[in-house]
Amino acid sequence: MKRNIEQQVRSQIRNIRSAQLKNQLAQANLKVASKTLLADRALRAAGRKTAKDLLSSIRAVDDAKTTYAKSISDFHLAMIELQKLMGQPIQ
């Protein structure tokens, strides 16, 4: 039983590390999408991008925000699960 719990804790720590990496990636993707949107707006104002291109960039930013928010949630859920496994009060 003790060994099983130790394995579950190790597994959960790996899940937390994975969630942290996914969060960092989502944050980087959001930055890139936001910069792309700024550039596309400038290009649209100059007549070099279509409205469809601009809408696509807006959608990419919205998707990146959603992914980033989910990554934060996934990290917190992984931390709660670890606290539960370790018998700690959930904060």
C-alpha cells in the first residue's frame, strides 16, 4: 500500500511538471498570437491584409487565451491531487 501511494505521488509530480511546461508553452503561444494580431492590424490598415486574415488572427488570440486559462486550471488541479495524495489539507 505504501509503495502504491509513493508511485502515485511520483506520477502526480510528473503531471505537475507537465502542467507547468504546458502552461509555459501556452503563455508563449499567447504572446506570439498577440504580436501577430498587432502586425495583422497594421497590415490591414495599410491594405495588405484582408478582413478574413484579421479575423483569423483574432480567433488565434482567443484560442490562445483559452488554452492558457486551461493550462492554469490543469496545474491547480494537479496540485490539489498531489495534496490529496499526501494527506495535506487542500488550499
